[in-house]
Amino acid sequence: MFQDLAVTFSQRRWSCVVDPSLLLLTPFGPTLVQRLGELLELWVVRSFWGVLDGSYLYGQEPNRLIATGLPSKKGRADEGTVRQSLAAWERLRRRADLYGLRLRYIGDNYRQSALPERKEPDLVHRYEILSASLLKRLGANGLEPEKPGFEAREAVADVVTLASTLHPTFILTFQDGPEDTAPSLCAILESWGFHCRRIDEGSLRDPLAAIERDYVRSLLVHAGLSPLAWSGTRLAVAHVLAPATIGARTMLDAMYAKGEGDVADYDEVLVEADEVRAAEMERGNWPDFWSGAIVFWYSL
């Protein structure tokens, strides 16, 4: 008389941008990605793929990944660890397709990106606009994040741009200096004029902060990553709040609405989005979307 009834509950996975320094300056990068990828929507930045493509160069000159240009950050990793990490990524690349690790990323256009299904067609466009605006801001202040030999600074620009494009998301990094000091990610941002605020033990009495930290810790436990903390790697979480970046949303929002429907129409929308993005990028007259940006961070 009664048919079997099955009920399935699903919860949207949190989005997380992984700082390349965590993947390249520690020996745990591949393990972290493989295990956390089952629980989180993991994103990596373009500069991470650039390092892997140039792994021979960085194996010969690992300090290009270590140096931050900040005196207090000397020795944040040793060259042997960087070489070991690069070798591990190379072995993984030979064994399997790195792009099959459930990693998401924004490429030069939609066809060269790995995005979640039905992501907004203006996502790549927004990333490019925010990136151009950040570089313009830094250039106006005499700061150059992409000087040769300071790839760590280029990676930070990529990370903060991607995190603001994907909002809401969080950044997973690590404290690579003495205890109670800000991660290099935050130290570099502060050198660029960003305000970084630590959510310390006193602030964590705030119920929202406590809930989030406990939840992220639980994800690490479920992923079997507790030994990373026990080994001395101090993980940290950062959030970028840049209210002005909402202005980077474009006419492509309307195009996305038009694309709701069959897959063929949606593919046409993506092609049109790339064409519009290319045309607008040529103008390059972007406002400062980073005015008033603040970064919150806390240790795990």
C-alpha cells in the first residue's frame, strides 16, 4: 500500500580560495587539496598554475617563491621544502590530471576556466576588472606586485582579487612567521595600504566568529588534516571585505538572465560575455574598487 520514500538532504559547500604559499611552501599541498576538495569548493589562482608550468625554473630558484620583499618575512620557508613540494606536484601531475582534483579556477576566458555549473557569465569579467583596478591602485602608489623574483606578491594580488570576485568565500593560508604575527598574505596587503584586522581570542567570544572557526576546524578534522596542525603548521583563515567591488557587476547580469534555459543558449551567452569583456578591458578606465577594503583574519 505504501511506497518506499527516500529523502535526501544536501548542503551547499563552502567556497575556499587556497593561498599558493600554503600549497607550495609546505610539504602538505597535494594532501590538503585532495582531502579538502571532497568537502569544500576549492579555488586556486592563475599564478599557481604558472608556477607548476615553470617548476624547473622554480626548482632552480626557489627563493622566487619564498621572498616577499618584507624584511620580517625572511626565512618563512626553506628552499629544500619548496623543491620537495614542487617535486610532489610534478609526481601528481604525471600520475593523474591535475585538473581532475576538483579544483576551480578562472582562466583567460570561460573556455579556459574550471567553474561550477551555472556560474554567472560575468564572473571572468568581474575578476579582470577587479584585477585591473587593483594593479592601477598599486601603480598609482608606486607599488609593483609583479616585480621579477617576487612571485609571492603577484600571488597575493591574485588571491585577494579572486576572493572578492567569488564573495562570499574565505581564504585558507598559514602563519609563516613567529606565533601571533600576521600571515605573509596580510603583511603584504598591509604594505599596499590595506587595513588588516586580526580576530583574536577576545574577539572570538563573538558567537559568529566562534561558530565559523569551529566549523572550519571540523572540516579539517573530517578531512583527516589534524596532523598538519600537530606537525606545527599554523593554518589561518582570511576574509576580504571590499564594499566597492559590488560596482564591478556589469551588464552581463542581464545576459545571464537571458541565458537561463537550455544549454545551447547558455553557451552562446558565455561566448558573448568573453567578447564584451575583451572590448571593455581595452578601455582600462576603471574606478578604484578597493577603496575602504579591509581584511579580517584569525588562526585556526
